[in-house]
Amino acid sequence: MPSGRVHEAINLSVLGVASAGYIAYKASLGIAEPVALAFSASYLVGTFLVTPDLDLAENRVRAKGRWGVLGLFWVPYGLMFSHRGLSHTWLAGPMTRVAYMGLVGLLLYWVSRAILGYVGVNFNWGGHWQTPPENILWALVLGYYVSQWLHLLADGVWPDADLRFARRRRR
């Protein structure tokens, strides 16, 4: 089982090779630079901040440490998911981390809005949210998932892990 440093080295090596290939064949690939940048950014987030090993967040985990004080928010995630359980599956695992971040974000929003409202501060963002173009969204999703899948492959978790996990849960 590779350490966090080895996982990061594997992911960075693959990104380096992919980046070199992109630079060499950019014209024939037809992938715009903003799309490649979105892929790379989400890939790096998945490599360094939001890894499958956050299910060990009650212990020392490199990714949790990179969150600084906010790393404490990953402790409940680590308590909810056993290591190498659902959080180490190919489809559901990455979704659990995204959903967890969304729920924590909503909770923080509601709490801060309630506190600021209580002290008389008007909490209105008033701005309009604009969704990025579809190709950027897909690049973000793909970059995140590819980083997660490389981690799982290095751990010896194969793509059929979701099916095996579901079968185990039915028994």
C-alpha cells in the first residue's frame, strides 16, 4: 500500500506525461487550453486536497494537513467511512467526498447566515451565479475522477470494486 508521498508522485508523473503529450500534440488533439487547465486544476485538487485517504482523517493524513485548520472538517468524514470501504470505490467514493464538501459548505453557509442575521448584518450575496461552459465542467469532473482512479489503482482497487462492495452489502 503506497504512502501519501508515493500516491502524489504517481499522480504528478502521470500528469507530467499527459501535459507533455498535450503540448506536443495540442493542435491535433483539439482540446482548448481552458479545458486542459480545468482538467489539470481539478486533478491537482484531487491529488493533494481531496483524496480517498481522507477516510483516515481522524489520523494524520497529508491531504487533511493541507487544509490547515479546516482539516478538522474531514474528521467526521473519516468517522463515517471505514478505510477502503465505500470511500475507496471508483464511482461512489469520489462522489461521497464531493457530497460531503457540499453538505459542510451548506452547513457553514446556514450557520454564518444565522449568526450574522442575529447580530443584524444583512447577509445577501445578491450576485448572479454563472455556470461554467459544459466542456469546462466535464474537464473538472474528469480531472478529479482520474486523480482518484490513479490513487485507487495504486492501492490495488480495481474498477469492479463498486460491484463487489454492493454485493458485500447485500449479504
